[in-house]
Amino acid sequence: MRNVAMLLAFLLVFAVGGVLLQIFLSRRESKWPGLVLPLLTFLYALLMACSAVAYNGGFPWGAVLASLVLGNIPTAVLLAIYCSCREKRKRRDDVEKMNIQDL
């Protein structure tokens, strides 16, 4: 029971750390650092789909589809964070540009 609690605590810290890292990278001036984590999770989902094919020997549509859909949930969450942060940055830059033009 204690090992399960420690594992869940570790996973929670890992997930929160990943979200905070994504927010930090998405707020950077360049747009590319914020796309690193979604790209890594997408590549991991592809790796899971390839391993499902290699494990069964044939082409199991259900296992491949399930691994792609479930594996890309973190990708979708990270992309949502990225889009949200970039939209806020764009809005702030537009307001700053309007203030400069008003002068």
C-alpha cells in the first residue's frame, strides 16, 4: 500500500512538473520551445502504436487505434496549454503595439 502511494505521489509530481515546464516553454519569445513536449509525446504515441504491431506480428487495428488515441491524450493537453499561452502572449503584444501606435 505504501509503494502504491509513493508511486502515485511520484506520478503526480511528474505530471505537475511537466505542465509547469510546458507553461514555461510556451511563454518564451520563440514559438518553437513550446512545441518540444507535444512533439515528444506524439512520437511516444507513435512508438506505442509501432510496438503494438511488432508485439502481435500482424496488424491489429484495435490495439493500434487504442494506442494512438490514448497515447495522444497528453499531446492534446500540452497543445491546449501551448495554444492558451500563445494566445495570451499574442493579445498582450497586440495591446503593446496599439499603445506604441497611440503615442
